[in-house]
Amino acid sequence: EALELIATAVEKSGYKLGEQVFIALDPAMSELANEAKAIGKVGYRFFKSRPDYVATSDEIIDLWASWCAKFPIYSIEDGLAEDDWAGWKKLTDRLGKTTQLVGDDLFVTNPKFLPKGIDQRCANAILVKVNQIGTLSETFAAVSLAHRNGYRAILSHRSGETEDSTIADIAVATNCGQIKT
């Protein structure tokens, strides 16, 4: 319903969805996985809309694929849980050629986690948060590793930060091409 509303708003504003406006999602699926774990299950629990239902990774991937077929979804961040490596591999195999699949919780800006994703071909982009990894050197290492391996890097703020513009400068300096703020 939210995507339908966005499509209508874009159309009514005089723009064309899929030409001038694209959609990026951040469904934060680790949260839904944690909800499933809280009731002793594995998968993804829609705790508000369908509290008795726990979806599998394959069902979530089918959901994203159906939405990508219907809407111009450019990017999906945290499309599966941070520990669902097998699911991420399937998601990347299915949508990775047409959709940016961003590992935020999956990689946590860590140049030690990103190689696992690269080796297993999980995701095709990393969200980079300077104050998540801790130092500028580690930030630059994560971005460089991503770029060398064909992954996109998106510089990002962290929740609760000030409006400091430093991440914009870092995004330009590292040739990220994208910023989330």
C-alpha cells in the first residue's frame, strides 16, 4: 500500500516513477528476525500485521522480487537479517543484477565482514558509517575494499547524529557516489 501511495504521489506531482524517481527501501529485516527468535522460531515475524506468521528467507526474497517487478526499486538495504548469509546469497543471485542490495547490518562497516560477503557473493553494496567502525582509516579501508571488488559504497550518518556535513566530504573524497542522510 505504501508503494502504491508513493507511485500515485509521484504521478500527481508531474514526475515519472522509474524515470525521474526511483524507490529505495530499508526494511531492517534483522528486527523481524529478532521477533521470530523471541518466540523460538527461525525466520521473519511480522509482529504487528501478522503476529502468528513467520516467513522464510525464500518467502521474503519472493516478496522483494514481486515488488521489484511492479515498482522501480533501485535499492534494498537490510533486505534480510544480518546472520542470514544463505538467504543473502539467494537474494543476491535473484536480484543482484538489477537491484542494489545494501548490507548495513550484514557488514557493519567492518572490513573483516565484507570479505565474507565478497567471497560468498552476498549483497552488492555496503553502507559505510564512519563512527560505526571507529576510525577514518578503517572507513577508507572498507570503501576501498568494496570498490576493488565491484561493490558500491554508500556513506551514511548514524541515527541520532548531528547535521555535521563531514560525511558528504568523505563521500566525495572516496568517490562513493551515494550518501544516506
